[in-house]
Amino acid sequence: MNDLAEQVRRIPSVDRVLGLPDVAVLVARHGRAFTTQQLRVLLGEIRARMTAAGAQAQPAPDDHAIVALLADRLERAARPNVRRVFNLTGTVLHTNLGRAPLPPEVVAAEAAALRDATNLEYDLASGKRGDRTDHVRGWLQRLTGAEAATVVNNNAAAVLLLLASLARRREVLVSRGELIEIGGAFRMPEIMASASCKLVEVGTTNRTHLADFEAAIGPRTALIMKVHPSNYAITGFTKSVPDAELAALAHRHGLPFAVDLGSGALVDLARYGLPAEPTPMAALAAGADLVTFSGDKLLGGPQAGIVVGRADLVQKLDRNPLKRALRLDKGRLAALEALLRLYADPDRLAERLPALRLLTRPEAAIAAVGARLLPPLAQALAGRATVTLEACMSQVGSGSLPVDRLPSQCLALRPERAGGAALNRLAAAFRALPIPVLGRLEAGALKLDLRCLEDEAAFLGQLPALASP
Ligand SMILES: *Cc1c(COP(=O)(O)O)cnc(C)c1O
């Protein structure tokens, strides 16, 4: 008689495990269908593992072990896929980590809009059908001084809609130095192609002159476009044409001039001690007819693409059937409205808007967080890693202010055991915490930049979980 076959036969049936008293608790918590399905997969895996091991196979696990494995599996599967994390990477507006954290007023407005029916496309005054974009238009006009405004799903969508509405099957002039790619496959030449525009590259990578634009204008030209070089800087022997000169040239030829700002701050960041970032207001003042920017970069709000500028051009965008495919849902519209309201009071913005609060957090305050966290963290890692408080540099992220760095403080963790494997294990242990902690690996250390750590209690509360292997 084959020993292995005998062992495999001893693996209990699905029905038998489901009948065990301990499993009733799991069924109550996770539902019969899901528990049964996960149990089937588990028993199948046990069978496959034993069969693959052949003569070396361990005996079949007993009921108790199977219930424990099932409970563990269900618990892991029940955890949401989208989860809160601690962003200690030092990149404040991290695209992979969801960019701007939102203020409580904004979250509350979004939740309220999602929970109940809303006047999303209903004009309460007239009792007639309304336009969803109207809920934020007025705020965008007031805050930027623009004649008109509209919003879509994100800034990539805003650029696509602009191109498709103003320059379909015609030529768009862009400086060669601005043919950008932004992480996540936003490439200006490809967006142009998707909008059926013909891209006309003007000038050279490092230098573009007004005369280059002038020479490129032809009967098929529809638009002159300026793209803010978000995530890089060209330095050295460079020349680009100022917005005002490009606008004047475009207008002399009866063409619109559009600026894709990318980040676009609605306040002058220099006022908060940050490096200056171009604003939509400045672009409009320089003569831009349309300006596009993101909702979740320096604006500090929900994902959105914002277009401000000339009323006749915004109307063309609003009337394009593509707009319907790129529109915002009620939750994000409510969130964006609540966010824009905060901008009505710029004096309190740095405390109320998390993105700005984190970007302007003084280094001394960050160091104080480090001084409080260092002893308990060193204790939790005793024998595994040393912990020191060190100076480091944060960055804004999302392609905003690409060259500037913000002085910050980090806890640098260095494994006792030398080598990359120990460091990777340490980083993995922090990622495996209930609220995963994400730092950056640098020069043999796991560095936790504390600029974005505000919830110290939650961070400390999960340190005991580090101890378990
Ligand atoms: C970030 C960026 C975009 C894309 O914006 P999303 O909101 O991420 O879609 C487009 N253009 C520029 C210049 C940018 O910086």
C-alpha cells in the first residue's frame, strides 16, 4: 500500500471541515460562500504540496491545523486591498502613494455626497436640470481671476480634452525642450497623437527662440502650447520663450495659447517659505488663453484636472462629447468644492491643508518627532538594527518643483548584520505592519523621513508587531 496515497486520503473533505465547531465562527464572520471557496483552495494546495513532495511528504495536517490555516487565510483575504500607509519616503506628493492627503472638511464633504442623493445635476433654484461642473466653476473663477473654468478626471484628461477640442487634425506647436514624459505613461507626444493632433516640435532641446515659433506657424496651425517641465530641469546653455511673448505671437496670428502647468499652485508658495512655483494666475496675466493643472498636486486636493481661461474656449471643451467620458463623479466634485473654499482664507491655509502643512513643516518640529520616536524604535529593533536621527532632504514630488529639496530629518535604520539581504528584510518587516511603513533605502540604511509623520500614536502602537518575525 502506497504511504503517500494513504496520507493524501486522510486530508479531510470540505464538508467535514465546514462541520467543525471552530469553523462556525469563521463562517459567521466571513460568510459561507467565501469560507467554502477559500477552504477548497486551501485543501487543494495541501494536496498538491503533498503530491509534489512524494515520498518525502509530511503527514496530512490535522483538523486543528487546517482550521488555523483557514482562519489565517480568511483574515488576510478580508484585509482591504487599498490601505492606509505611512509615507516616510520623503516625497510628500507621492504619485504611487495617492499624492495629496486631504483635509477633514474635504473628506467629510466627499463622504456626505457619496452617502446620499445630491443636487449633482439639478438646479435647486429653478427646479431644472443643472450642470455638475457649476458647483466649482465660480470658485475657480474667483480664485484664479479667469473668465471661465471647467474640470475633468485628471490633468492628463484636461490636456487631452483641450487638444481634442481646439486642435483636432491640425498642428500644435511645442518647444522641443518641453516634450515631457511624466511617470505613469503621460507623454506629451502620445497625448497629442491620441487627440489626433499633429505635433510640431519647435527649436532644440536646450534652446528655443521666438523666431523658431514664428517660422513654424503655418495654415494648419491650431494652437501654441507651453508645457511646464514638471519633473526635470534643463540647465546650462538654455533659452525658452517667456509666456507673454508666446501669447503675443499666438494672438498676432489669431491662435490660442495654452499652458499646461502640471502642478499649478493657487497661492504664491514663496509666501510660505517654499520655492516659487508658477501659478495659473501668472500664466493668465501673461496672456495664456487656457491653463491646465492638477487637483492633487500642489493644490492639495482630490484627483482632478482643472482648466481655466477664455470663456469661448472653455465652452468648446465643455461641448466636446469627450467631456462626458472624462467627467468627475459627485464625491470628487464635492471634495474639490470643499477644498477650493479653504483657499478663500490663504492666511490659514498652511495649517488647514495637509499638503501645505507638511511641505512647510519646520525642520525643528520634524527633529522633535525623531527625538520622541528614537528610543522606542531603538528598543523595538534591539539586536536587529541600530537607529540614529539624521538630517536628510525631502522633495515635493509629483513633478512639482523638481530641483528643490526641503531640509528634513529621518530615522536611519542600519541592520546589525551586514549585507543587502538584512536591509531588505528590515524594509519588508516595516511594509508588513498593519499600517505599512514605507521609507527609502539609501547607502545601506532604511531611512524613515519624518516630515509626513503626524500620527505618532499609530506609529508607536504598531511597534510591538515588529518584534514578531
Ligand atoms: C502631472 C502632470 C500632468 C498629468 O497630470 P495628472 O493630474 O497626473 O493627470 C500633465 N502635465 C504636466 C506638466 C504635469 O506635471
